[in-house]
Amino acid sequence: MALGRPIAELKATAEEIRRDSNRRKAEAAARQRAKKLAAMAADPAPTLRKTEQLVKERSVDACEQIATLLADLREALAGSAHADLPEQQARKLKKDNPTLLLRA
């Protein structure tokens, strides 16, 4: 413990360090997500293939992953000429797999 520093000051410094660390982690996560969405927008085919693979698993977890992938793809393609691609894929998956728990 640093001599001459009140406990309140040490706690405040620790809190400031914690907030700064959390802010940096959030910024890094946001940058990583932006890169992921940019990659999806540049080439949506791998994401579509992944949904096709996941649907074969026939599990709740796979359905949740499909929904997440299609939601991310929708965000990535928003405002582009291919903005309807995620919705089309959801409809196709639902048509080809009538018991699938996706909303088309």
C-alpha cells in the first residue's frame, strides 16, 4: 500500500482503471464486430453456407446460431443491393425444412 494515500483515493484510482479497461474492451469488441460485418458484406456466401450446414444439425442451438448469423448478415447488408438476401435465406431454409424453428 502506498504510504500517505487515503483508502478512498486508492479506491477511486482502482475504479478509474476498471472503467478504462472496460472501455478499451468494449472498443475492441466493437472494432472486431465491424470487421466481421464488413467481411460478411463483402462476401455473404460463407455465412449462407454456414446456415446450410447448421440446419442439418436439427438442434435448438443450431437454430439459434442460424438466427444470429442471419441477423448479423441483415445488419451487414443493410442499405445494399443485397439487403434482402438474409430474408431470402431464412425463407429458403424454412421451405426446405418445414419443422425448422425460424421465422421467415
